[in-house]
Amino acid sequence: MSLLPVADALDRLLSAAKPTQRTERVPLHEADGRVLAEDVAARLTQPPFDNSAMDGYAVRHADIAALGSILKVVGTSAAGHAFEGTAGPGEAVRIFTGAPLPAFADTVLLQEDAEKLDGDRIRTTFLTPKGRHIRPRGQDFAEGDVLLRTGDVLDAGRLTVAAAMNHAELTVYARPRIAVLATGDELVTPGTPPGASQIIASNTYGVSAIARASGAEIIDLGIVGDDKPAILEAVQKALALDIDVLVTLGGASVGDFDLVQPVLGEAGMELDFWRIAMRPGKPLMVGRLGDVRIVGLPGNPVSSLVCALLFLEPLVRCLAHLPAKDRIHKAFTAVPIKENDHRQDYVRARITRGPDGDLRVTPFDKQDSSMMRIFADSEGLLIRPPNAPAVEAGTACDVLLVREP
């Protein structure tokens, strides 16, 4: 089987992906980053009354038409405490920002535009135009106005307006349910003393973090050994959990102990594609088992993380109704780069910003796909296309940002 180009593999993966249609009601404090599943209309008018935009005095404009007008202050209107009395000609009410405007008033005189005299009198020191410094009722929105739409991603601004519209809960699309299964006799969980031939299972945590940040609900199925019945039992358990995607870690290649693909095949998986023309991450497997998407990631930690960024993140965001995340940016090589072979290479690299703001990329000397420390120290991946020639320092290139440099 020939190796599939990365772009073709991603197109095939996403072309068959359908966003989830399950919905749920969530309280506002849990809705950040979620996607609305229905339009949201205002349940009230905002502001609900004419109010003052500034601290000052509520007045009739006719009473301050002349500079140096003198008025008597007969009461106060504060936020949450409206002025309940009456004010006749030549009288004013002390008013604070957000406070209801008394019925008699048509203008707010700023406190710095009024000179306090003896007792309760003030004198105007500035000619204020009529209607100034008043927020009219309904200036922001009116009851029944639809301010949020299906498909909107909820952020700070949209959550604030949802609360202002008097909604305590919102209907959002359910998060895609992603089950993660690690395989291999050599694996033990973090915190467990490994045996002489064992290593710590680390892939689950990085891959789960990428999927969770992309909008998924994660179900950790733990670790199963290289045993066909045990793997099949774990797969059947996952399918019973109403999942959208099963992610397997390791065991998808063709070695004697790579049992995941044979087990899934016997369980009825339709294999879409396998083996990608990329480094690291060649033994990526994608298929379908009923309505559940199967994504088999390589066992090497860095290969697993790179494939998760390239394939799992876009898949999860599509299922979650979220827009694609653009991680690819233009940069310039800080050192000469050697030629590449027939596979697309994702080179772990330091990425910095130059004085002009341009990104500068410096690959690490070591690129072994088992070296997690180098990936953790990388701001991104230098993308080297298949058969790319050697280039000098200062050459334009593409990088995949893992984090902001």
C-alpha cells in the first residue's frame, strides 16, 4: 500500500465527519467555549429605563439654558434607588451613573460642570446641550431581540449579553465523546514503578489534552496489553458508551504484537486509510466501526502528539461545530536546513519572533520520535514538504505552531 499524502488524508478524514446534533442545557458558568444550538432572544429590555450615563444632576434643560443658572437640589437618584419625589422648575436631583432618570428631567448636568453654593444650591459653569448624558430605555436591546444565533461560539462578550438578556442557561451542542485506549504490554500508568521491560504510558495525557482543548469530552479507557480478547473487550466497552470517536494509542502497525488493527477488523471496522507519507507518524490508521470513527495513533509519544495535532484536533473541532484552528504560519529559517526525502517532515523547533515581528525557526538537533522533552520544549514544527531541497538561513517556510512563541 502506497503512503497517503498528509493533505489527502486530512481531506478524507474530514469529508466524512458530521458535526454532532446532540444538544444539552448548560448553566452560563459552564458555557464558555461551547457552541449555541438555538437562537437566543432577549427576555427583557436593556436598559429597562432611561438612566444617567454620568455622575451629575438630573435637570430640565430649560432651567440651565443660561450660563450661571442656579438650581436647588431636592433629592438623589442612585443605582438601585430611584428618586421617588417631585421637582419643580429651578430644581435638580443629584444623580449617579446608572441611576434611573427622574420623570421631570431631560438632561444630565455633569458634576464638574456645576459649582456648589451654600446649602443645597448649585450654579452651572458650562452650557450643556439638551438630552446630554442620558442612556435611553432600550438603547442596548429590546425584549424579543435575537442577539445570539445558532452556531455562535460562546465567549466572554456573548456570555455577558446572554446574562443581560436574563438567561441562566443556554442550549448548546453536546461535546463529542472521545474514548482513548492505550495498548501495549510495556505500558504502566504514571506513579507506578515500571518493571525491567516497561515504560510509563504518557501518550494518553497529551492526546487527551489536545482533544479536550478542541471541544471534546474525554473517556479514558486505560491500558490494555497485547492480547486480542482484552483489546476486543475494551473496544466493545467503548462502543457501549455512545462515543463519537475511538482513539487507540499504539498497536496499529504490522508487527507481531501490533494487534489493534486486526482486532478492529475482526470487529467490523471499515478501514478508510492507513500509513501516511509523514515523519513522525507514518502508521496512522483511520476507519469506521458503525457510526464511530476510529483514529489509530502511533505508539511513539511525539508521533502520537503530532498526528493528534494534524488529524484529531481538526476532526474533534468539526464534530463540535467549532471552526478550524489555523496553526500554520509563515516563518523564516534561522539556520540552513538539509534536503528532505519523500515524506512530509514535521521538525521539532524553537520558534522566536525577530525585531520586526517575523517568526524565526531553529530545528532541534535531535528529532527522534520517542523524545518527549524536545517536543515539550518546541514552540512549533517546521514543515518540510516531500523532496524539499536544502535551503539557506533566511528562507521562507511554513511552521505549525504548538504554542505562541
